[in-house]
Amino acid sequence: MGKTLVIYYSRKGMNYVNGAIRDLKKGNTEIVAEYFRDLAGADLFEVDTVNAYSTDYMTCTDEAKQELRKNERPQLKQYLSSIAAYDNIVVAGPCWWGTYPMAVFSQLEKLDFSGKKVFPVMTHEGSGLAGAPAALKKHCKGASVGQGLAIHGADAASSKSIITAYAKANLK
């Protein structure tokens, strides 16, 4: 299995889960990223914005929608400068308005993906992978985009066997 990095954004706190707003101590995508770490020996890089999104779920969705409409790139607290040491890059995030949070693109656009294998992973409450594969084809120039994985957010904690099978099949 090749050396793998998971670049992810995850939202803790108020989230939409099975039709209701619930307070999550750990975000769904973070749970999924940690499974990749534990099951595939992946390194993790969490995308963390300088200006935090609202803790109120509805306000956060409005902020995310505005960022998408304006094609903004929120500033991050830290950036990866290179992914040269990795063969596989898993890009994981929640589905916000049909794609990754704009903060994910703030990081991806700073990296050279030449010769890398990139895998879209998205947590969602009904949208599946949505536009994640197309977004990676656009923003990860030079990469080969592999099969994606959609995890229903409410089922993130019980997705270990799904991630194990996915990692064995894809992260070579």
C-alpha cells in the first residue's frame, strides 16, 4: 500500500443528522479521516480556517453558500507546502452545497498533484459524492482521480468496515 495522506475538513458542533440538528462532539468527516489513519496508516492534515464558521448550523450553511457563490478561498491557520512524500491523497469533507467547503480548495490550490492519485471522500446527509470527483479533477492538476467514497454522515461512526474495504481496494 502506498503512502497516504488525508486532507480533510470537518465540522464539530451543530450539524444536520437524519433530519434534525444535533450537537456533535466530533465531526463526521474527522471520524472518517481517523479511520483512514488507523486502517491504512494514513497521515492526517486538518483544514482549519482563520475565521471560524458560525457555531449556529443555519448561519453556517448561509456562510458556506455565500463563499461558494463568491468562489472565495478562506484563509487557513496553516498550509501544507508539499505532498511529495505521498502516493495517495484522500480529500475528505462534508458536502456543502454540492461540493467541498471552499476552505478545502484554499489548501488544494497550493499543492502540486503531478503524478499523485487523488480520492474524493465525502460525508453527507443524502447528496452522496455530489460534485467531489469533478472538483478534484479541476483543482488537483496533474493528479489521477480515483474512485470516490460517500459516507452517510449519521453512519460515520459505524463506517469502519466500509473504509477498510475501500482502502484495500484503492490505496495501493
